[in-house]
Amino acid sequence: MTEPNPAAGRPPEEPPPGRAPAEPSRGRPPAEPPLRPAALSPGTCGLLAVASWLDGDPIPLDLLSGPATPAGPPDPAELSSLAAAGLLGSRPDGRLTLPEATRREIHDALGGAGRDLALGILRNHLGEPGSPGETARCLAVLPHLTRWTALTRPEDDTPDGANFLTRVVVLLLDNQMGSAALPLAERVARTAEMHMGPDSPKTLSVRANLASVYDQAGEHRRGARLLEKIIAARTVQLGPDHPDVWEARNNLGGIYLTLGEYEKATQTVEGILAHRTEVLGPAHRLTLMARNNLAVIARRAGRRDEAVALWEAVLPEFEAALGQDDKDTIVVRASLYRARREHDDTDRTDDLTELEERIARFAASSPEPTREAVAALVERATALRDQGRHQEAVTAFREAIERGRTALGPGHPLMVSAGYRMAYALEAGGDADTALAAAEEALAEADRSLGRTHYETLMAAVSVLSLLLRQERLSDHQNVLESRLADIIEGLGFGHPLVRALAAHRASLALNRPDWS
């Protein structure tokens, strides 16, 4: 549904118990610390201590050289010496990496030094909530935060740290990146349960986020069961009319929709609509969004006449209550346009006019490119491509990518989608090499930010496979196929037509008949 905001979890505000002392190592005699921290400058020693808790490929020198580090930028000569000694590695692009063996040595030599400072640097880099570019900065810190979570324990978490993790989880949910949020959401839930108890209202809030994460990560039934339990517990604790109860009901309706349980979704949203109309009034944004969600359900259920009628009835009320250039009004107007097109079974020749109007309205509503505005830019480029206007499409895709990278970050699902879609336009325009490079870049960014089984990652992998095959680079194609087929099966399921086609193609390769297309 078009109202994706998850329950805003509130992590524990009370300080956790004191940390237990580190357990001494057993089975080996004491040895001189291999890194000899005293021989390093304070800057380099501090950088290594902090970097050992983050993703080290590459070492994020742009983060670690900022004002939050204890001793300023590291000495390049010392970094070169560490690389020459084999403690740091080098990437093909010239940046340095932190091998796992070095990480272990740092932790043996320095213990937990740098752990909390690493998290503080990531939090400072994210900046103020709602500030321009927040989503892009979130994706920049995501690999480091995920690594930090894997290396640390919930019993050591602080309230500030738990708040930061929750903020990132909610940002990722808002951007349809639940798979990437999963380890962070599970960590916050364990922290809250450990420090606040399993039935604390704050624990229920972060578990409600976890349910939404399960849903976006493809575990829809698990998310629904968890939300049902949370709604029951919140109703007992807070009363049936508390906003948190109804927010959880709204999210549950979205999961029922994803599961294809349209009757349950409709009943849930109708209950929400009645409650919001009574409590908030018929012209409140949340009430109007509940009416929009009924149209979304009708469209997904194939009831096209009903969907068109619902959107036609509610759009004037959005315009009157919120304004014609309000973000939600623009989205509802676009939904009505698409529903009418599907209902009339028309082609896409009028799409560009509608898209240009939508893009102009988004620009008027916000000086910063929003997710919805960038999505409209990608949609316009795709429409140009589908009309055979390949050069114009490439230019439009590049505009969408340039604007989207600043606001959303290169690994955002929209940017990954724009990258591999642009690759097809480049190939159709005769630039096969640039097309393959664009698809490979989109795949690399998706791997880093979204994970290997996110839908857009899978589509980027299929794009690379298709381009390699059409360029008759069969060896490279087969290598990618072998490394990605299991992910595609996991992400799409054995029954998906693409999975069946790829499995048949793999068999044809084994018979030296690469006839898949």
C-alpha cells in the first residue's frame, strides 16, 4: 500500500547494566601485541582501532579522517608502511583494505578500543533526521553498521546506540530495503528484550519494526504472525484506541495485501478507515490514505472498475485537503492514471505527458529530489526507452541517476533499477561495452547495499547475464550464472518463469548449446 511507514520503534532509554570484563584468552601464553601500538602515531593507532569495527573493504578513510576521530587524519607514510608489512591490503582502485587477520590482531592487541567511537562516527555522519541527503548517507554507512553489528554484542549496547540502529532500520524500511535492515532490526529487538524485558512497550515498538522488516525481506507470514501478537499485547497494555495499536493494524493490512489475502486486507483497512474518520476526521491525511489503500487493494485484486471509482472519488478530497502539489496527492493522481490505463487497456503513448506533469509537480512541492520524484524520473526514462527513443532514454536515465545519487545514494533500489534499465537502452543504441559496464556497476552497488537476493539485485544480475550472452562472452556468462543462480532461485522461487528459463539455459550450457535468450 502507499502508506509504508513502519511503527517508529523507540529503543530503551535506560542505561544497560555495566559491561563484563573481557575474558582472558586460554590455551596460549601471553605474547607481545603484534601491532605494537606504541610504535604507531596516535592518529594511525586510533584509525586502526576504529576501522577494526567497520567494514574494511575499503577502509572508509573519508569517515575516519573527520573531526570525530581522536587524533585527526592518519599519516599516509604510516599507512604505506602498514600496507608494505602486509597488515593492510590494496584494492585494484588503489584504496586500502583491512584483512580479517589484521582485524583479529587489532582486537587481540587493543581489546574493545574504538568500538563505541566507531558507532559514534557513523551516527555523526548520518546527520540530523530529515536533512537533505539523509538516505544517501544512510546507505554509505550501512555496510559499516552491519559489520559493527556482527562484531559486537547486544549486552554492550547503549541507549544512544540502540536509538541510532532503530533510526537506520526505519530509514531502510521507508526505502523498501528490509533485507538490508534485517540484521540491524534483529539486533535492536534483542537489545530491547535484554535490557527492557520482552513485554515492555519499547520492546513491542522495535519488534513491530522487525515484523515490517520480515515482510519486506520476503518472510511475509512470519511478519504477520509477529504483528498479530504485538497488536494483542499493545491492546492489553495501551487500550484498543491507542495510535500505536492502529499503526500496527495498518502495517498488518499491508502484509495481508502482499500475501494476496485481499478480503482480510480490505476488512483491516475498512476498520482503520472507520476509526480514523471518527477520531481524526474525514479530511485528515491518514484518513485519506486509508481510502487510498482500499483502492490499492482493489487494483491488486484485479477489481479494476472498483479501483478507478475509489481513486476518482478520493482524489478531489486529497486536492482540497492537502493541495494539488502535495506529495501524496501527486502519488494518488498517478495511481488513478495508471488504473485508468489498465482498465482501458491502452498503450503508453500518453505516458510522457503525464510523467512530465508529475515531475513538474514534484519539483514544485520540494526543492530537494524526493524518492517519489526520482522514481518519476526513472519512469520517464523507461517510457522513452520503450518507445525506441534510446539516446533520449540514456540522457534521461543519467539525469535520474545524477539526481538520485545525491538524495538516495548509489545503492538505492531506484538507482540500481535505473542502472540496469539504462544498460538495455545503451545496448539498443549500439553501445554494448558501455551497456555491460553500466549493468555491472549496478550489480556491484546492489550487492553492497541491498544484498544478493533483493529483487533489484537479481534483476541487475539477469541484465549482466543477458548482455554477456549477447556479446558471446560465454565463459564470463557461465561464471556469473554459476555464482548467481542459487540467489535467483532463493529470491524468486522455483516456480518463477525466469528461474525455470535460467535452469533450462544452464542445462543447455552443459550440453554445449547456449541457446538461451
